[in-house]
Amino acid sequence: MSGETPKIFDSLTKPVPPFRAGLDIFPVDSDGKKLIYIHDGLGYVPRPFVLNKEVAGLMALIDGEKSITQIHQEIINYQPDTDVTEELLTKFVQHLDKNRVLFSDHFKEYADKIESEFEALEVRPPACSGTSYPEDPSELREKLDEALGHGKVSENAASAQALYAPHIDPRVGLSTYGKAFAPLQTVQPKRVIVLATSHYAGSYHPEYDNIPFIISDKTFETPLGQVEPDKERIQELKNSADQLGISAKDRAHRIEHSIELHLIFAQHIWPENFTMLPILVGPFEELFYSDDAEMKNKVEAMSHWLNQQLEDPDTFLLISGDLAHIGKKFGDSAAAETMFEDVKGFDRSFLNLAKSGDAEGLLRHVSSDYDPYRICGFPPLYTFLKSSTEVSGEITGYQIWDEQEQESAVTFGSVLYNRNGHS
């Protein structure tokens, strides 16, 4: 980073920068105190960031258009005897800016520094080690063995070509992970393609606008060792980047868990070295709202390329995605438990369409009400199925994580695919 770091916001008349997109902001109770908790999945906020709930109304006024003077005037109009002054408002805004929750010049330069440093790395360090799974390799292998004990080796493992499996935190989805990966213990691919949900691509606007796929040529590291990139295929994708809708600027991989949580299972069940091609898949909202020919063409081209790779029996595809995200944490007005029966029916239809390889049926199902349950695994799974022929699948697991304190839930499942119609 060159030059001086931008000053913390300090103006009465300029618009106050808005809150950043992608922050999780929700109420919590702590020792009888009502608080607002702000969680930053991208890790820019230096610590868990908590505010008194009394400032919720003030936060709503910070919309990227109003200045401190204008916000102050609105407060006076609503509450003429207020003790809030422009000076107090300025201190509050500066507190937000220092903690990098506003989309300000101060934040942008800090974020660009972090992302540029990541892009310059040759090795992608683990993001979930020590939190979602044990940092100690022996403890991790014990935990993975525990998971695999919930599943069984498939008699058709030799014909397996792809697996759709969750990327939910293993601490709440261990049994479904085990049912998904256990059938693959007798398979040993030389090349693994991981097609995974990108949870953070939209946070880098406009970096990935109209670019559905994000690749990385880094070596990926976990407590179980390092996995080298499939340089030949990565270069092939780079050469066709425009046609396939690919970006090789890999900052979206920095804290993404969707590849890493599949990788630790792959390293554990496949002891021989394999190379990996990590591909993150951004949202396909354009396919829900309009007949976007450009996006369709890119997805079809990537799907065709993927299925060409899977003609090689030494190549295996891991598809990383969860199912529904429901409840107050995800923007619903109702608690998740009131939606369970409807969601289970929706998920059942989704998994049956996925099992049968019906890509267009899957698209119609998810887009029927503009993705009402936020199925994050749809983009990578649809990409695989779009050009697949004679593919059949077996549903191997389904589970609901009911986060009762947040009145929210995530559902997830798994489908094992076999090549050439074997089932």
C-alpha cells in the first residue's frame, strides 16, 4: 500500500459511507442486555463487534446518502429534546469506520491491502483449522474417522464420478459428511475438481460482476498436508476465461470454507497424492429473473468442459453446496421451525431432481419463487448437471441444523453420482 492510509471519516456535510454489504447484523441478549452483533465473514472487522440496541434507529439512517448534519436534523425532527449532537454522531460514525464496518475509503484501502497480499501468496493457508475442525492432524483424522463411521463403502465406487455434499460446519453435520464421503474410500483419483459455492464473490463488487467462476492456482494447505494445483487444466481454463466466464483473481478463495471442508475429507480418504482444480461458483440470480443469454452460455460452456474432464476415469468431481437457509438470521420474518415442513418438501423435490440429473427441472424448481429458501448449492450442482448425459445419482444423506437461539436453520444433503448410468 502506497501513500498515507485514508483518514477516518470526518465531515459534517459529506454523505456518511453506508454499511458494507455482506455483514451479518442481528440482535443478541447478553446478561440481560439487548445488543446488536455484527459479524464479518470476510474477517476485516478486528474483533466481534457489538453495539447497544438503542442505536438501531440511528444505524438505519446511515444509508450512504445523508450527511451527519442531515442525520442530526432527522433526529431532531423526530425527537426535539434529544441529547444527540453532531459531535456525538461524528464520534459514533468514526467508531464504525475504525472498525471497518462502513464502505469507506479507510475500509477500501485496508481491504485491498489484505486481498493483494493474499493474491501474492503461493500457498493458500487453511481458514477453518482450529475452529470448524481440529488443528492437530491426529485429532482431525480421529474426527474424520468418526464421521466416516456413519456411512458405508459403496459397491459401485468404481463407477462413481461426482459427489454433491455439504459444506456446513462439520461440528453440526458430521454424520451427513460421513454418509457422503464413506462410499468413496475405495476410489483413488489422480485429479480432483472441486466445484464449490462462493459465499463471498458478491462482497468484492464489481470484481466478479458477470463472472460466474473463480479459479485459483495456489497450493492448498490443511493440517493434513498440501495439495498441489492441476496446473495443466488451470492454464486451459485461463486460456478460455472469457468464453467460460472465469476469473483467475482469486481473492474470493481467501476465507472461503466450501472447498476446504471437502478437501480435508479428500485428503483423508485418498492417501495417494492428487492434484486439485478449485473452482468457486458465484450466484446465478440472472437465471432466476431473466433469460440472460450471456450467463447461460458461460454456464453451458463450463458444464461442457467439466463433463469432458470427467470422461477421464482418474478425475473426480466434488460439488460443494448446502440446501435451504431459513429463519430470522437469513432475513425471514418467521422463525425457521415454522417453515420446516414446507422446506423439507422443497428439499425433497430438489434432491430427487438432482438425483435424476434433471438440470432444467432443478432450475425451474429453484426459480419458481426466485429461490425462496436460498439454496446455496444450486449454482455448482446446476453447472455439473447442465451438460451431463446418462448420469444417475443416489441420495445418501439429509439433515437439518436447527439453530434455535437464532430462530434459523440450514438444511443439507448429499448425492453420489455414477458415470454412464450405473446406479
